[in-house]
Amino acid sequence: MTGPDAVELALPFTGRWLVQNSPASRIPSHGTELFGTSHAIDFVPVGADGRSAPRTVSSLIGTESPESFVGFGRPILSPVPGEVVAVHDGEVDHAARRSPLSLIAYAFTQPSRLRGGAPAIAGNHVAIRTGSGLVLVAHLRRGSIRVRRGQHVMVGEQLGECGNSGNSTEPHVHVQVSDSLSREARGVPIAFARSGGGWWVPRNGEIVEA
């Protein structure tokens, strides 16, 4: 079930993806309302075993190459029809972090990313205007964006590839709807189309397939 004000989206990918930071589990979903993230959701690409990458020594005590993750470079698709109003590319796909020590160190750098604004937070991203606001698709792979500002896109059209740019600890895609891309943006509720019909907001830990 979803609320009457939710913006209805298609899943922006194919394959298996793990849900994190879902607004079905808490609001604000990302622990803040800054940059319109109150109802945002993250999807982490995973393999048949439900893992985003094999566990190694680096995953326990250090950082990892984003290329070692199964979903790095997977196609990311438009979840709505509309006009592309913002495109940002050129941010690096930085090292992934799953170990406790690397995550603690990363947390200390969060204030500097907030000061950097949307590019530092969303990384490489595309924003599409709909009648209900701006649909942001973020953390794309550097150099993979296929659309340009002013272009009209259809549902399912490829925007770019899954990356690890911006405020991201491992390759994933971040989706939100907001009234702008500013620090003071207001987030808007979202819901996704089920393959069998109807709409839902997947919960944390759920694996969705498209």
C-alpha cells in the first residue's frame, strides 16, 4: 500500500538488487531531510547469493576497488518519462568501504561532502522533471551518462551505469523525488511498480528483481 501523494516510479534497473535506507522502514529514510532525501531509497546490486561482492581481507579491514563489486557498471534506467533538467558527470568512483574501520574514517569526512553540495553528495547524477517534482538518480559511474540536459526520456531508457561516486560506500543507485536539488529541498513520497501490478515501497533488506 502507498499513500495518495506518492510519485509512482518504475524500478530503474534489471536484475537483483538489495534495498537499503528505505522510507518504508523509517522517515527520513537517510536520517536527514537535507537535499530532499527524506523519502529517498537506495538499491545495491547483488548476485545470486545476495552479496554485492565477495568477502575478502580488504572487505574486513580496508577498502575495496569498486570494480570488484558485481553491480559496478550495470545499466541504470529512467524510472519516469520526462525532461532531463540536470546532468552532472566527472566525479570519481572512489574506493568502496565495508569494513568497520574504513566506515568510521569515512564518517569523519561527511561534513566536507555536505559543504560540497549536490555534486559531492549525489556524485554523478541525472535529474528528470515530472509533474510532481524532480526525480534524482544518483551515484552513477563516471563517464557513463548517456543523456543530456533538455532531452526527453522514456521509462526504461538508459541514463548511465551504476557507480560509486559521491556520498557512497559501495556501488549502488540512489533514487528520490524532491522539489529541487538544493540543500533546503523538500522530499516527496515515492512508490514503485510491481511486476504483477500495483505499487509498493520495498523495505530494508528486501531483494527486488526486475
